Amino acid sequence: MEIFTKQLTPVDLERGLVLPPRSNLEHRELSTIVESSAGTRLPDPVTIHCSTTSGRLVFTRGWLDIARDAGFRSGDTVTFYQEVNGGAQYKMRVRNAG
């Protein structure tokens, strides 16, 4: 089940991924498998902390490490969805811009 798709901005990569209002995620730790649109995965599931800042839901701890380690750039598109697989409940698929 898709939760959201978002094109990344410089702010998402520097401060935390601001989730769209319709994402309907609760404040919690999310065990997540990250993979490219070609199916290449980061070796292990990662934990992303989802918190509320300024009244908006934001991926904070864990997100910035993922963005750096996976080489995300402004303009890349992430799709975050729920799927129980390999010990993680969530998956994030990334499509590189260009």
C-alpha cells in the first residue's frame, strides 16, 4: 500500500524529509528497506524516526544517513509504501532524476 510519493528538495536532504499531509503516518520508528528503482537495496533495513515539527510530519533520525549513504539528490523521487518483508514493515523506492 503506497503511503506517499515525493520529489526531493534541498530542504528534504539537509533538514529532514517533510511528508505530504496525506501520508497518515503516526509518530514512531519505522523499520524500512531502501531500494533503487532498479531493485538495488541498501544491505540492511534502516530505522527512520518519524516526528512532528512545526505541526508537520517529518522523517528525521535515520533519514539523513540514508540520503547521504544512498547518494540521493534534489529532484530524485521517493515512494514510501507499506509491505511486510525481510523484518521491515516499510519500503522506500528511489527513482533518480535524469
